[in-house]
Amino acid sequence: DSTRLLDVYLFLFNDFLLITKIKRNKKKYGGSDTSLIPVCPSLTPELQSFIREGGFCTVLDQPIPLDRLILKNVDPV
């Protein structure tokens, strides 16, 4: 509905696709070493760093089952 661009992260699982957006945590947790927070190694370094800084991903819509998903190649605009 909106014409503004939105950065999203897609998580592809065995049976569904999950579309999320990132949220920044406005609270700072004092005294905790955020470098010790475990992060999934398959995430991009950018997303790993973001999560360590207190950010998180929120789901934008219902997961899309892969059996209902059609992929098509499109020409770059």
C-alpha cells in the first residue's frame, strides 16, 4: 500500500518463507557484554552485529508455504 521502500530480511526454511523487518532496541542494557550473545552463524555478519547491538526481527506477515510460492525471473529495472 505504501510507496516507501522497506528493508526486509527473508528466512527460508524447509517448508516456508518468513518475511521480517528489523527493529532497533531503544533501551541500552548496561553492564552486559553484548559480544557474548549467541547468534546463528548462518546469518549475515551485518545481521549478527545488529542482533548483538540489541536489535531484533519482527514478522511482517504470515509465513508463506513453499508449495504455494512461485518464483519468476524478472529483468532489472
